Amino acid sequence: MGSQAPDADLPPIHVLVTGFGPFRDTPLNPSFLVASALPSTLSAPTPTGRPIHIHAHPTAIPVSYAAVRELLPALLFPGSGTPKLPTSRPPRPHFDLTLLIGVAPGRSDFALETQARRDGYGKEDVRGETWERDVLWGRGYRAPEVLETGVQKAEVWRRWKAGLPDLPLRLSTDAGHYLCEFIYYTGLVEYWRRDPRGERPVLFLHVPKGVEAEDVDRGRRVAEGLIQAVVGSWEERGKNGEKGSGKEDVEDEDRGWAGS
């Protein structure tokens, strides 16, 4: 990306980033370490010089279904609560982009998840609870069984991979059916229920389990590169007068895991 003066007429991009807390045999969750390592403003500018402000959530998200269901909607749409049915007038989201990060134990690569499932969360969380009997999303919202991210996957993937050719990056359609996938669907459905045909600027990134300084720094580079790839794709499409649905054909590599 070039280094040109920012366009004063363009507002900054605001990005929410979250990471998870400890669970099972992961007392120190690298997802929260990576989120916390991100700078408040990216040093590399977008093509227009537009600043990207990163808002890392100050505390780790508990690996708990109930905690996720309560916390994330309030972060994305403050003050709107969790109504029983979809609203008729979509409120403005608090952030332009949300990047949710979780750990994938046993993996050495970084995976951008492209979709999340609504049902089937039968694995116990850190509180010993499951979420397989909840009917809010299905009967209350009548939400789809699977929701996809609203970003342009193919274009973002090309930009992300081109910017980090030395790192193992993958696309995945299986986020593990645990808290990682649960928080992803939670974010996606909060946009869907307000406007089923609207944008869903939410992404989920799986990172490896390493917690050493070099591991965290590598994760930081990957997360920064992903954010820049998304914003770059937005600006390119805006320049060309395009608006996408995020449903392009792209080669996904399924990498199922139960992490957070």
C-alpha cells in the first residue's frame, strides 16, 4: 500500500477486535494476546491514506455461551439490547469491521473462517454449560442455519495472502462448532436480524496455540494484514462503484477444530 497523505474528507475506519480467555488446557489464550498486541492505529496506510483505528476489547471474552450472547451484541450495537424478534429499522453499528480471534490447538497455520452454524453447540463451556437447546436464533429470529461473512472473501483472501507470502494462511468453512463458531454466528446474526439483506462486516481468525513473543508478533502481523486487506477491498470497490455480497466462488480449505 502506498504512503500518501490522508484524504481529510474520509472518516477513519473503526475496527473492533476481541480474543478469548482461558479454557481446558489453554490457561493463556494466544487469541487475546494477539488482540492486545495490535496497535491503536495501523502504521501502514490504506490506498487513500485513510487511518484505521483498532479497538481491542480490554478484557478477554469468557469461553462461555451465555457470556458471549450477552456481551457481543452490546459491543456491536450499544443500547439496542437483544430483542425477541428482528427489528424493522436497522440501527447503525458501533464499528465498521469486527475481527473475532480464537485459538486452534494443534494447528500451525492461520485460518480465516468464512461461515458459522446456528445450531448444535453441545460441547460444554468453561461453566459446564451447553447451548444446544436454545431456540432464540431459530424460532425467535428465524435466522438461517448457516451465515456467511459479508466481506468479499475472494478479494480479501488474495490481498491477505499477497501481503504475507511467508506465513501459512488458509481459508476454512468449519470453525469447530464450539465457542469460536458460536461467537462468530453471534456477530453475524446481530447484523442479519437487523437487515437480512445488509452487510455483515464480521470475520473470525483462528491462530495457532503458541504464546511466545515471536508467536504473538506473528499473529499480530497476520491480524493487521487481514484488516488492511478488508479495508483495501472496500476502497477498491467503492472507487469502482461496486457493492458485493461476499458470496464469491473461492477455494475454501476445511479445517475443523474445537478451539476458542
